[in-house]
Amino acid sequence: MIKKIRLGEALIGAGYITEEQLDQALAYQKANENRQRLGEVLITLGFVTEDDMLGELARQLQVPLLTLNQITPSAEVIATIPRETAMKQSLVPLKIADDNLYVATDNPLNYYGFMELEEQIGKQIVPYLTKKENINIAIEQFYANKSLFNVVNEANQLYGKDYQEKDTSESYQQMMDRVDSSPVVKLVNSILTQAVTMLASDIHIEPKQNNVIVRFRIDGDLMEVMVLNAAIHMSLVTRLKIISNLDIAEKRAPQDGRFSIEMGTREVNFRISTLPSVYGEKIVIRILGDNKVDLIPLSMLGMRPSDNEKFNRLIHNPNGVILVTGPTGSGKTTTIYSALNEIAKPNVNVVTIEDPVEKTMDALTQVHINAKAGVTFASGLRSIMRQDPDVIMVGEIRDTETAVIAAQAAITGHLVLSTIHTNDAPGAFMRLVDMGAEPYIVASSVIGVVAQRLLKLICEDCKEEYEPDDNELRYWDEPIRPRFYRGKGCSKCNHTGYKGRIAVYEIIMVNQPIRDLIMEHASSQVIKQEAVKAGFTDMKHNAKELIKEGKTTLSEMCKVINFLD
């Protein structure tokens, strides 16, 4: 049985409030149309803190006071209480032991609510205490997972081991009816919604011999989130092709498409790619987000102050080529869009050619690549030159023709921003030469190169100091060792120890000595040595600064930054 105590008397007895304050709180509670609980009123009036109130209740009831990390129910336990009931009674089920259901709540004095719940589930309620904020977060997190769990179960049961896909004699309408069936539609919507909620960047749907694996890429790492019966794969792929306007009959060739779905007040955009594999078509979906938001100001990109000043000088040049380089998924597009957002003004004509246009910006004229219609980077760039542009953005320099036209555009008085794939900033010059651009063209047109990587940030909710092992420390070549930190892993970071990412940059400003080296076909190492004389700092140096600030880990730096040079 729940011990019955009077909250006001307990707080007075413990010295947290006075009798006058209790009277004021009771009068406020009576006059308040929302009928707040007494504890909420006392907190609202500033007579007591939530920590003090819960601490006294925990002492009186002799029950634990839980943090958010300690609220970790299984899907089976969550299923014992509907979400609506959990929200109404302000609780989250924790575990079942014998005839008791243990719950986390901020209102352990909810006697009548608990009695009603005991009658419904046939078990005695045992309350543990936690903050109201923790209850809200846990309900949002675990009931979202429960919903997905239920949808996956429903789909797996429908498409069980004995299920056979329809043969090729199935009519188009029969196939459409099957694909539009509730379990498949629910499953696709749930996968997309869960990925957006978990801040994933990509969704991988991978057919295997006996099942289908669904993985999300979160903060750069893939995480398995569900396993589906192999029989559901064809219907799942067909549903995604239909909403992406792809050819559902084509299963032997890769296809690319786009689609959007509404999530609350947002319209979220996705890019989809299919790839035939041994066991069927693999689907990868890139989450592009909301077209109109997610543009990060330059000051928020994470550049060191000196690099931020260099980049601002570069993008405000009247002409020249600025290259942003790095591997796929290193944040190049985000940096380019931030620069365009800074440059775009009513008196500046900015035209982009992209493959595809990932985010629309009203201040720009944006052009899609359409190879079937003859619109490539090279042909599109030639057409843009006749549109009286001030600034041109080329999504990527992939071939000699595009490189030469971009350079010529810069030489004739335009500012050109583009991306290219190299490991570091010094390597970009010779990459253009290797593509077929003449060294004198590269030297006279490129004014700066920005290279970048994304490093995972330590989760602030489970951050702890630790001592790295010798294997990690061999990468720390400075005489002074700072305090090293890492994340232990908690529910807020999916037990990875990391939450969010930050970019590390290196920026080369092209000066006359570097132009001379380009003309001489100098190696990237020689160009780097010359750039250092002018104040260049590489990504390794900037990553070390983040470690000293306690923002990332030594192991993450070793994983992302090249230590071979």
C-alpha cells in the first residue's frame, strides 16, 4: 500500500516552507482555474524547489529518487499502460516484479489515480520519484519506440515465414492494393518518423538472405534499429518507389528520386537511392530536412576565430574560385549553403547548379542537373555565364570541362564556389591539375581552399574525465597533456557517449609563393609547408584544440583525422 502523507505538513516539518506560505499556496490553488497540484503551486510561487520537494517525498516514502538515465523500461513493460494514461497520471512504467508494477512519477500522492490503475491492470502500483521533465522526456522517447515496436510486429506477423509474395501474374491494381495495405504504409511512415526523431542523416534498408535490416546513420555511425521478415522487402521497396515517383517495374538498374512528407508543421524532404543487390534492391534514404530551415550562420559552423576571419575574407572577394573539399558526408554542402546565405543580397545575383538541389533559398536562382535533358555541370555552367551572375555555385567539380569553365568564370570577374573530393586542402590544387586543368589556370583562378571533417561531440549528460590508454596517447604528440574526457553512454545519446557533431577546418589562402608552387607542379606537402609560413593550421591542430576544450575525444580525432603525414 502507498503510504499516505500530507505534502504541506511534510514540507513544513522539514523546514522547507512556513505555515503562511502553505496558506498562500492553498489559496492560489483554489483560485487557479487550471487546478495545479499543491506541489506545482509551491514550485510556481518559488516557496520550494522541485529537487527539495522530491527529496523530502523520497525520504518520507522511503523510495528511490531516479535520474532520467535510470528510467529504462522494456517495450513489454511500456505496453502495460497506454500512452494517454501515462500522460494523464504523469508516470512511466519501469518494471514488473511479482504482483507489483513499479512506476516513475513526480506525483506519488496520486492515491485515487493509482487505485484506478490497480483495478485496470490487476497489480499494485509502487511509485519511484523523478522530475516532471524526466517523465515528459521518457514518455516521448519510450512510447515512440513502443509505437514503432508495435508496427514492426504487425508487419512481421502479416509477412511471416509462411507468407509468399504474389507471382508475376498479379494485376497492377492487385499489387497496388497490397502495397497500400495498412501495415506497409504504417511501417514506412514509422521508419521515416523515427529516423527524423532520432536526428538520423540516412536510412539504410538492406535485404539479406533471411531478413531485412533497417539501420539509421546517427552522428556519422550506422545503428541497427529493426529486423524485418524477408517477405516484406518487395512491398516495402515498392511503397517507397511509389511515393518517390520511381519505376516500380525496374528492379535491375539503380534509380534515384525524391519525396516529401508532412511531420507536424514541417514538410521534411528525403532523397532516395536504390541499388540492385544479391538478395534484392537496397534502399538508402538521405534525410534532407526542411528546405526553409537548417541554414547555419557562418559564426555557428564551428570554425576557429582565425579560420572564420579567413573564410569571411574569401567569400567577400569579387572574383576567384573557392573550393570546399572533404569526403562524402563531411559537411561540405552545409558550409557552402552557409556561405551563400551570407553572400546573397538584393544587389547580388547568385546562381547555383546542383545535383540535386538539397535546400531551396529564395535569394538564389537554383538549377537542377538533368543529364537526360542535357543539363550537366559543364553545360549548365556555360548557360549560367549568360545570366549576368555575380556569384556562381557549382555543386561539384567532377571533370576537366567543368574545372576549366569554373576557372574561366573566376578569371572573367565572377566569384565561384564549388566542392571537390580530396583528403586535405593542399591536395586540391594538384587534383585540378590531374583532372586536366593547366597549372597556370589553377594558379590564377583559385583564391582559397577549405577542407573539413565532422567530429562527434561528447554527450554533456554523461561526460566524464578518464585516462586514455597507451594506444590512444601515441597520437598525442604535444608535451603538455590536457584533461581527457569521454561519454559513459546514456539514454539521451543512445548509449554511444556522443551527441551531435562539429566541423573541424583547415583553410589555405592562396598567395604568390603558393601560386608559384602550383606552376611548378609542387606536391601537396610542399604547398602545406609554404601555407604554414602564412599562418595555416591543419585539421589535426584544430581537432586537438577541441580535445583541450573537452568537446570531443582523442579516439574520435584518431578515427577521423589522417595521421599518416
